Amino acid sequence: MGAGFSTPSASLWAATASPRTASMTLQAPLQVDVAIIGGGFTGLSAALHLAQAGVNAALFEAFEIGHRASGRNGGQVVPGFKPSPSALIKRFGEPAARRMMRLGYGCADDLFALVERHQIDCQPTRNGWLQGAYSQASSDYLGQRSREINAYGGSTSYLDRDALRAATGSAYWPSGLLEQSAGAVQPLAYARGLARAASDLGAALYDYSPVQAIAAAARGFQLQVNGHAVHAQKVIVATDAYTDQLVPQVAQSYVNVASAQIATDPLPASLQQRLLPLRAGISETRKITYYCRLDPEGRFVIGGRGRNSDKLDPATREQLRQAACQRFPELHDVAFSHGWACRVGMTIDDLPHLHQLADGLWTAYGYCGRGVAMGTALGRVLGEAVRGTPAAALEYPVTPVKRLPLYPVRQISAMAALQWYRLRDAMGYPG
């Protein structure tokens, strides 16, 4: 085990979140208006907004609420999209792109308003989020990106070397961009808070109730859940990187990658004052990026690409520790007592996808590092879709599912792509 580590525990979020007060498992046949598959941010948001509208909805989670990526991510609440406004307009046209930008650039505002409205105890902080450059090319890219985002309703600031060093306490990055409306939450606590709010409004949430199959049926769909038949008029699939063979055309349309994180215990007050004094987290313009922040108790959390989808391996743990020390040398002798990993879905175009798979069957996935805010937003959009809002009127474009070429070897292709991105990063190209 590398220097600076104590024996790792489960995720920091599982160790610090309050437990759910109630849960149930499906034990009998059921009939509902809308069945939601997946207990992460997207599914929980859909359940909450459908229940709020008086729709009889039931959510089915294979393990427990927030067990996978929604409960194991970095907790950053970052608005917007990776592609620029001009790229969105070129692809979707001006009217559709402007609708999706209103949704995207406002999704952090909407999330924090939802947290306040439902009194979700998830340690919300709103100090912004930084994106650090690592070369002159990426500095130029961030300056242009800031100007363009602000022209289309975003709220960003470009920070030169001195301003970024004042914000981070580190000289590692030559410049950066501050997403002013961004922030962070304790992600597992947020997921459990969404579950509580949805339940309070009448949604039925079933833990340890995996959906084994979906089939068309008279007036809707029939799901097999724990050996029981569930009939639903409409279905939302919100399983992202864990879709697997439930809906093969979806599972074959994105790349599965591993995301890993490590965290310290609360740092000494003097060290907390020197690290990230703005209390905004930071990611980077690299394609193979790292991201880090301090939680409200002063624990340092860093994450990045892993090697194993659901278990943190020693090599990745050491890689993350070294990355932390490169950016903040003061952490060299600090123990990282928590370590964890999960799977995330990454789309080829760096955008979330919203699909109508059949009449009444919808899905959204592929948040590319921005799933806390965008998963919440698209959960609401999915709720509107199954309630009958026409596809053309939704706030996010509906696109056809496209199977990745050479799907059976996509993971090998993904590793080759990661190596290519590492080469681009080393050569100084922006993200």
C-alpha cells in the first residue's frame, strides 16, 4: 500500500450519510401508471415530479437507493454541457439548442431550489466550480468558452494565473474558468433526500427489486420484478451505465468507464485554510481529468478514471494520491482513509442522451461527469414526456438510439481512446 494511506473503508458518502428511514421490497404483483427503473438521480427525480403531478408511479431499484453512481460520485453540481453553445446550435438548430441551454445552464439553480423546497439534508454548498487549464491552448479555450457561455445565459468568469491561485491555493493550473452558479452536495444524502420527498408525495419506491425483463403488453408494458408481474402504462429506464442486457440497444450506445475516488478524514484547520480557499471544487480541461474538492467538514476528496468499475484497485488508489500531491504538495503525508469506485456511462458526443425507445418507453443517460444536476433535470423532463408532452416541446432534444460501431469490442476501443486522450493531454490540447 502506498505512502499516505490508512486502511480504506467504504465510500465517504456511505460512511457519513444518514440512513433511510424506510424501504420496501416488491413482494406481489402490481399495477401502476408509470414504472421507473433505477434508483439514482434521474429515476428519483422522475418519481418526485410525477408524484407531485398526481401520477401513480413506482420506482424499482436492484439494490438500495443511490447504491451505484448516484451515491458514489463526487457530488459536484455543475450546470451546462461540455460542448460549446455554437456546437449545440450547429447540431440541433437554434430553437432546440436555446431550449436545451436554458435547461442546462439553469439546472444547478433548479437543483438547489429543489433541495430548499423539500428540505433535503445533503450538505449543499454553493461556492461555484472551477475548471483548470493545463496549457496555453487550454487557457485560450477556457477564455473563449467563458465568453460564449455567458452570451447564451450561463454565468462564468475567466481567472488568470494569479486569480486561480488565490481561489485554489495551488500554482498547478495556469488559468481557469469559474462556473458561478455551481456547487456541491453530499450525493448519497441527496439521493436519499429525493427518495424521501418522492415517498412523501405518494411515489412507491422498492429497494432490492431488480427488473429482470420488460415486454410490451396490452395498454402498456409488463415488467418482471422479483418474480412478480408489474403492469405499467408507461416506463422510464433510468439505469445509465448499469443498463446491461435489460435494454440492449441502450447498453450498446455508450462506453462504460470506471470512476474512482479517495478521501481524507477532516484536515487540520490550518491546512483547510490553505487548500481551495474559495471552497469551490475544481476539475480540468484534460480529457482524462481529475476533480477535487473539500467537503464541509474539511475532508479532501479527489476522483478520476479508474481501472475496475466497482472496486478501487491499489494502482488507481496510488494514482489518485499522486495526483492530489502534484496539485497540493501539502497533502504528501496525509492519509486517505476512504476509497471507492463505480461505473459511469460516457457518450461519444459528450452529451446526455434522451430517447423514446417505443411508444411510452423512455430513457435518459450519459451525463459525462455532470450527472448530479443534469440527471435531476432530465428526470423531470422524462416525467413530462410520459405525461404526454410532445417530443418537439420537451426542453431537451429527443434523438434516436445509435449502437456504437464494433460494440462487442467497445471496451478495448475505449481503452485505446483513453490512451489517445492521454497523449492529447500530454501534448497540451484543450478538452
